[in-house]
Amino acid sequence: MKASPHPRAVLAMTAATLLWSLAGVVTRHLHHQDGFQLVFWRSGFAALGVAGWLLWRQGPAGLVRDVLQSPVLLWLSALFWAVMFTAFMVALTLTTVAQTLIADSLSPLLAAVMGWLFLRQPLPLRTWGAIILALLGMVWMAGQGLLQPNVVPSQTLGLLVALAVPLSAAGNWVSLRRAGTQVPMQAAVLIGALLSMLAVSGLARPLQTDAHDVFWLGFLGLFQLAVPGMLAVWAAQRLAPAEMGLLGLLEVVFGILWAWIGAGEQPGRNTLLGGALVLLALLGNESLGWARQRRGGQVDG
């Protein structure tokens, strides 16, 4: 009897979040903080990593076949990956790691709503309550933390850019879940990285990047985008969008911790309070869902 793929999918997504969480602390140690420049190199290395893996696994003919015969969902997923790859790195150069990651933590609730709208997965009352509480946390973080007179305007812009990441992530998890396990969707990560690189090519100045930054951006491209991207595709085809988003919360925890320890970026009081409301909403939503499953043995979304 085959083992359930669910535990392996959870483990794969957990590993992906651990790798994703390295972006903030590594970025803080780069010599240059030009967001478009960083996106260009990181996405370029990610494209090379994914292409190398796919060519090794299925050869040039298999990769070309997957792209040419791909459904619309693969291209939609690729577009979502491109937005995620671009917006996250640009946001990191405009605001703090903590604020960027807390904005990203809205992904599970957005995924739950999109799963309800597009996959007909039920959205219980507890999740609606969690959405309202999480939005209050975001309003608190933005209104109290970013709009103070002594805060530079770029931080407000950074938060707005960062919000594109959870929106795209939620749409991506829904697209991958809709595709199912029978459709090869790994090429979406490759196409997304190429689209991200192309989107910033007119604004980036890649030749001004020094060897130190190229090395670390290569590390991010391979181990913070390519590898976790492939893991996330595999997991998202087997897990519900809301569960993918909830597991993605580990990136918030890991990322803020790494930035605090490795870059001395201590999150402010308002960021912690707003983030606590978001995390409380998400963890409460999941805890109530588990409790209901234990009582009735029925999954409600």
C-alpha cells in the first residue's frame, strides 16, 4: 500500500519556506541595494538552475514538449511566479524584512478566498473572522508604523509592493492545485524567472554588480528560488491552497529571526503588534479547523 503523499508534501513545503526565508538576511549583506539589479541577477540564476534540473531529468525534447503543449494554467502560474520573484526583492530594498514578510503572511487567507471562489472549496465562518482580524493587523502596521512623520515614504511604497507577493502566491497555489498532479508544471518556475528577468532588464544595471554580490545573488537564485520553487510546485499540486498558504507562514517566522540574528534588523513595536494580529488570526483559524476535524472527522476548508 502506497504511503499518503500528504506528509511528504507538507515536508516539501516546509523545506521550501526555510530556503525562502534566507532572502532577507542575505540581501542585507549585499553591497548594492538596487532592487531591479538584484531581481535581474537572482531571477537569472534561478532560471539557469531550473533549466539545468529539467534538462537533466527529461532532456531538451521533454522540456520543449512540456512548454509547447502546456495548458493555460502553466502560463498563468509562470506569471504569478514572475510577480512573486520581482515584487519580493524590490520590496526588501524599500522597507524592512519584517514588514515585507508580514505582508506576505496574508497569503493563506487570500488562498482560502481564491480556493473558495475558483475551486469551490468551502470557506467557513472562522476563516472570514480570521480575514478581518488579519486585515486589522495590516492596517495597524501600516497606519501606526509606516505613516509616522519620521518614517521615510519608501517604506509605505515597500509595503504596497510587498502586498503583490501574497496576492500572486495565492493565485499560484490555486492554479497549481487546479492543474493537478498529472500536468507537468515545473517549467512554470523557469518561465516565471525569465519573465521576471525580462521585466526589469530595462531598469537594471547588471554590469555594475561586483563579484561579491554576484556570488550571493547566485546563491539566492539557486537555493532560495530554484530549489524551493520546484519543491513548492510539487507540494501545491497535492495540498489545498489554504494549507499551502498556512505552511508558508513559516517563512515569516524564519525570515524575521534570520534578519534579527544575522543582520541586526530588530523589528519595531508596531510591526510586532500588527504582525502578531496577523499570525494570531492565521493560527486561530488553523487551530479551530483542526478541532472541528477531531470532533466530526470532516474537513471544512
